[in-house]
Amino acid sequence: MELSVIIVTYNTQQFLGPCLSSVLATDPADKEVFVVDNASRDGSADLVERDFPQVRLIRNSDNRGFAAANNQALPLCRGRCLLYLNPDTELRPGALTAGIAYLDAHPAVGLAGARMINPDGSPQESVSLRYPGERHTRGELASLPGRIAAVLGAAMFAPADLIRSLGGFDEDFFLYGEDQDLCLRIRRAGREIGFIDDAVIFHAGGGSEQDSPSADVVRRKVRAEYLFYRKHYRPESVARIRRLQEFQARWRLWTLGMETLLSPGKEETKRKQDRYRTVLEEIRSHG
């Protein structure tokens, strides 16, 4: 089989139908599609079961997180290529064949991202040339192959055998950071990260986080960052990053406090203060 597509869902029913329709309508015909549902409360799994019987559905009784849910489907995949795809995406015609062709033409590439487009048609940033905090590590990762550090995890093509050899995603990452971690491990295994300009995909962005309080989202992101730092950077680099981020959070809280004195009652300022207090609490917890 040419391709296995894995989609992890968590309360994204409004996006899931159009996403699956676009995947199933796009060549190649020789593909299989998995949906792993992390105990959605909005009927996402029921929609798949009812409207897309050709899709292989895995229902989880609780939210196992993005990395673990993707890994659940990996042993079942028969495709020689994988596509990790977010449910808040829609494929343009030719995206799948372009992804497979790119991997075949670039054997040095171990994972490649697609060209992401916002719902209004504008380009969406999907390529990173540095990892989080890397500029404060004094060149620890300078010898890695290729120029691209990571691509957006919303759509990633990869050879299935390579991903299996690496054990898939690191399940210590619940949400956020697992895509960057996988890209870094692939580069440490001697392969490059690529970008497929001909594989065009619409991406709404943030679908599963729409109902999450912003402070909770910030907390998850900071925890994922520090998991990444501790796993891949020297302790002295992690300490340097922590000191800098703590200073920045304190400074931002001070400036927001001045804004509150000058313009009391602004709800947006209060929300920003809550976010930076959360950042500061998380940073301190990793001291």
C-alpha cells in the first residue's frame, strides 16, 4: 500500500467531515485512513462511524494525548509512507501524490511538511529553521543534517519504516512539542527534514484547543518546551533559557501592571496578566 493517513481527533467534529472527504477524494486510491479519537464529547467518533465506514476508527475511553494516539495506529499501518494529519485541515487535489513523490525523489529526507494555507488563502508559516531556545545553546545542534529544523505537525509525510525504527512519537509529550522532538530525532538519525511545495493543505489551526482556557493552553505549551529542553539540551543551556524566560515574564507582568494603572478594567490586559503569571509559575517549577 502506498500511504497510511493517521488523524487524531479531540472535539473537532466541525472540521472532521470536510477533512476526511478531502483525503478520501484525493489520489492515490491505494491508501488507508485511520482516525484515533481521544474520547471526544462532540460526537466526532460517531460521525466517522456513521458517515465514513471506509475509515478505520479507534475509540479511546480517555484523552491519551496527541503523541500516544498517533502511536496507537502506527502498528496497524500498511502503507510504505505515512501522513500525520490534523483534523482541522483540507487537502487540495494532488497533495497526497505530491507528498509520496517527494519522499521517493529525496531519500535523504526522513520527514517533510506540506505547504499550509490559511482559510482565507494566505500562506501559513509552517517551517522552522531553529528549535525552541536553540539560539541560547551556543551551537549544540550545529552539526545536524539539513537546514530545516522542524515543520508544522498539522501535516507531515514520512517513510513508515523510519518512523517505526524511531518508535514513533515520544509519548512523554501530551500535546505540543512532539513534532519538533520527532524532527530532531530524525535529524540525529542522519536524515533531513524537507518541505513539499506542491502538497497544498488548508489549515484552520487550533481546532482542538478552541474550548480550552488560554492559561491552560499556555501551561501545556511551557511544559512541552521544558520537556524538549531537558531532553535535548545541556543542563547549563536549560538553566540559561530558564533565567532569560523568567526575566522576560517578570518584565512583561510589570509593563502590564503599568497598563492596568493607566487604563483600569481592560479585560484583555487581565487575560495577558493571567497568561504571564502562568508562564512564570511553570518556569519556576522547572528551576
